[in-house]
Amino acid sequence: MKRLKLAIQKSGRLSEQSKQLLKDCGIKIQNGKNALRVSATNFPIDLFYLRDDDIPQYVQDGIADIGIVGENVLLEKNSRCEILQKLGFAKCRLSLAIPKNIDYQGVEYFKNKKIATSYPVILSDFLSKNNVTSEIHEISGSVEIAPNIGLAEAICDLVSTGSTLFSNGLKEVEQVLKSEAVIIGNPNISDAQKEILEKLIF
Ligand code: PRT
Ligand code: ZN
């Protein structure tokens, strides 16, 4: 029987709950500590442990059949994968934030401003829908410190509790996207694999 290849985050905010979900489905996985690929012992499923950013590409290319990622990553990568199921965990939002002492009147505020983000694709889409042109400065981490070190005048980053923004003297002023963990799939998976997937989702 053809096996279903599932990609999940190796370590990070999605990995524990992704593994828990498989456990809850009764899927047994050996704990190969540094293995990139492991097989379930009681289900025709192979697991790939990857960085979340790489998962949409692996699924799109058919290296994996399905994967678990945040919607934010899926959209940023412009992936052609389909969302098969929302999972209800890792909920967060991608938001624009500015120094808290600024009097904010609306999205025009961002005209010609320098915005630091790890999500340039989603952000530029949002800005162009709002007819705003800004200078997007892409950085891969610690986005929230950018205004304090003079790198940018605003940021666009993921927020869950809001405490990171608060402790950096920033306030959330526009919500760009709502996100949660989702199962994504390659549109071309076989019927046999679909059957395994349906069992899994059920
Ligand atoms: O190593 P790898 O590339 O696989 O992982 P990563 O470091 O890129 O991602 P990771 O593990 O940090 O997050 C994985 C996914 O979790 C994200 O893509 C989101 O879909 C989801 N998620 C949910 C979050 C958050 N909540 C979140 N709060 N991802 C990041 N954050 C960060 C945010 O960037 C900011 O630094 O937490 C901080 C804000 O949190 P609060 O609670 O202070 O608001
Ligand atoms: Zn990542």
C-alpha cells in the first residue's frame, strides 16, 4: 500500500501539538531523536520533520503529501497547496504595530514609512489593497526591536498575547491576517492516499 507522507515542524510552536494530534489519532511513531524521516509502526504514514517555512514547498513538490503549518506561512510562500482542515491551535494574528505614543488615525499613516517584517508578501498585498506605498524592510527575526534601534518606524509581526509588543513600547493598530495551524495538501495525491488522509482527519 502506498504510504502517506506527512510533514510537520521539527521544533517550535507547532511541533508539540502536531505530534499530539497524531498520538490522539492513535498513530505510533518511534522516537528517532534527530531523524528527519520516521515511519509510523501501525499506520501507513511516514513523517518528515522540517522547518515550518519549508513545508509548503515540500508539499507542493509532492515530496510530502500533506503538512501542518500556520496559515501565515502558507500565504507568505504563495503556495498552491490546499487547506484540507483547520486545526484550531497556534492561533495568532499578523498585525501592524507602531510606537505606543503615536496618535494613530488610520492606515494612511504607513505611507512612505519604513516597516520591518518577516512577512513581506502578505504585507505588501495588504498595503496595495489599501493604496498605501511603504518601504518594506525584510528581517528574519527579532522584528519587535526594529523601531527601538532606528531600523524602522513600524513593524508587521505575529501577535498572540500582545506582551511582546507591550514590552517593546509598541501598540497594535491594524490586523493584517488571522492565522491558525492547518493541514495542507498536495492537490494531486492518489485515491489510496486520500483514503488514509480521510481516516486521519476523521
Ligand atoms: O524553526 P522554524 O522555522 O520551524 O520555526 P519558526 O521560528 O519560524 O516558527 P515558530 O515555531 O516560532 O512559530 C511557528 C508558527 O506558530 C508560526 O508560523 C505561527 O503560525 C504560530 N504562532 C502562533 C506564532 C505565535 N503564535 C507567536 N506568538 N509564531 C510566533 N509568535 C511570536 C511572534 O513572532 C512574536 O515574536 O511570538 C511573539 C509574540 O507573542 P506574544 O504572545 O508576546 O504576542
Ligand atoms: Zn520558520
